[in-house]
Amino acid sequence: MRTIQYRDDEGERRVGMVTEDGNHVRPVDGTATMYDLACEAADGGHGLADLVERRLRDERIDYAALL
């Protein structure tokens, strides 16, 4: 699992998971930073990967466009 933090079109911070082919990012709902996501996973007794998988959206964003 490869996750990134980025800014969306409105300038808001987001977290996403890079797809296996490395060409796209799938947004993770409900969190703005990796730190917040990690804290939530730890506080809830969940693994980070499990939390990311549960919150993944189907939307795919061009990874190169985020750079």
C-alpha cells in the first residue's frame, strides 16, 4: 500500500492510495492528513491498511496531475 497526501482542486488536503500501476490515486474518505488517519487507526485498534481499504473511493485521479 502506497499512500500520499495531496491538495485537491479546491486546495484542501486529502489522503489517497496510489494504484498498483502507479498511474492513479484513489481518494480516502474522511481524513485530510496521514497523521490524522494513523491516529484514528491507532485509537480505534485498527490497522492503517484496513482503515484505508474501508474508506477508499472508486474515483481515480491522474497521479501525474497532482505533481
